[in-house]
Amino acid sequence: MITLMKVKYQRTSTMEQHGERFGMDVDGYDLILFDRGISGTKSFRERTNGMKIITIV
């Protein structure tokens, strides 16, 4: 039997952004990861928490 993990990934583009709105939707996830100050042009594999998700899949 395969168990699925529900993961929420979020990021902000700059370090000055805090992502307060991300705290509103936290129920129902097994894992929530947040990368702060990561440009959307950076590949998912280059993001710290992006790689964490890739390694647990």
C-alpha cells in the first residue's frame, strides 16, 4: 500500500517578504516547507526546500 504525503511548498522572492498569508492555510498538510528570498527564476532543484521535496518523493 502506498501512503501519500500532502506537502505544501511556499516561497517569497525577497528576504524582506515574510509570507504571513502562508500561515492561514496550514491544516491538512503532513509537511509545510518555506523558502524565503528565492527568485521564481531559480529552478526547483536549486531551492533548499525544493530539494527536500524531491528527495522524499
